[in-house]
Amino acid sequence: MDSVDAVTPPPAAPLYREGNENLVRLTPEAGGKVRALIAREQQGGFLRIAITGGGCNGLSYKLKFTPEARRGDILVRSAEVPVLVDSKTALYLKGTVLDYSNKLIAGGFKFTNPNAKASCSCGESFSV
């Protein structure tokens, strides 16, 4: 009788890969606000930044909290916040800074994206 060698399966590939702030960077103000919102909302410990079609200029930024990464995500740790970006969004986001202002007029989160050729006045959509 032949013996069958036990085959050890290869280790599972990680869901995400590590990125750095060259992809996206949160200012200290944005990081503080996101950490406070994560604690308040309790929807998950990651901030997901996505870019979708839509808005006045064709592409829109989307922010949401999520409890886990998806296969192919890029994880960037910035301003003490774990940020997830999918690989398609990463193409449009490289070099972007996310800031936050609590001013009554023109306050909120603001993206500064060096890849945007045009942006709407509210800062929520852009074109490349």
C-alpha cells in the first residue's frame, strides 16, 4: 500500500496589500474627525474611500466606514486611521490629500487631488 504524503496548502493570500501616504494622506484634522466618527457611528474600524461615476464632473468621492477589507484592497495608515482603497479607485486617487474643516461656511471634508483636471465648487466631484 502506497503512503500518501499530506500536502500542506499554501498560506491564504491576504485580502489587502499595504500602501503608503503616496496614495492618499489624511491631515491631522481629517484624521481626528474620522476617528471621532468611527467611534460614534460604530459601522467598522476602516474608512473606505471610493470613486464612482456621477456628480457634476463625472466622478464622485464616496466615504464610508466598513468593518473589513475586501480582496484587492490597498490599506493606507494615515493620521492614525486605517484607510481602504480599491485598486480601481487608486488609479484616480494617487497623491490625494483629505482635509477637514469645521467652518460654518465651506466646512467639512475636502479632497485635494492632483489628478483632477476640473472639480465642482462643492468638491464632491471631479474629472480627469
